[in-house]
Amino acid sequence: MVAVTIRNLPDEVHRALKLRAAQHRRSTEAEMRAILEDAVQPESRLRLGSAISASSRRLGLRNEDIEALEQAMRSRPAEPMAIE
């Protein structure tokens, strides 16, 4: 893990961090890590598995439908594309 030093942090910011850390029942250092993680990994990022699952639910697909698709693909392999 990398260690980071923050220079010239104003006293009022440090006090606010300590208070926020206490409210979340963690150390000031842990609070700063959480703030940085939240800043660089926003919740709005695309989670492919969740997106596919949500699309399947919207379409009304069930496990049986997926199994039928898989069985059809196994019984009839894809044909290579013809390039002319």
C-alpha cells in the first residue's frame, strides 16, 4: 500500500475530518481513505453484471429462457462469416 502525506491542511479541515470520522465510528485516517475512495469510485460507474441482470428482468427473461437459448446454441453451432 502507498502512504500519502497531505501538507498544509488547514486546522479547521482537520477538525472537521476528526468530527466526521467520529460520527462514522472510525479513525481520521480511515475516514480520509473512505472519502478518497468515494471520490474516485463513484456509484454511477457501470457494473456490467448488474446492467445485464436489470435488462433481463425488464424483458421478463427467466432462467428457463436462458437455458433454452444455451441449448439451442449447443445444438446448432454458429457458422463462420463468409468474406468475399
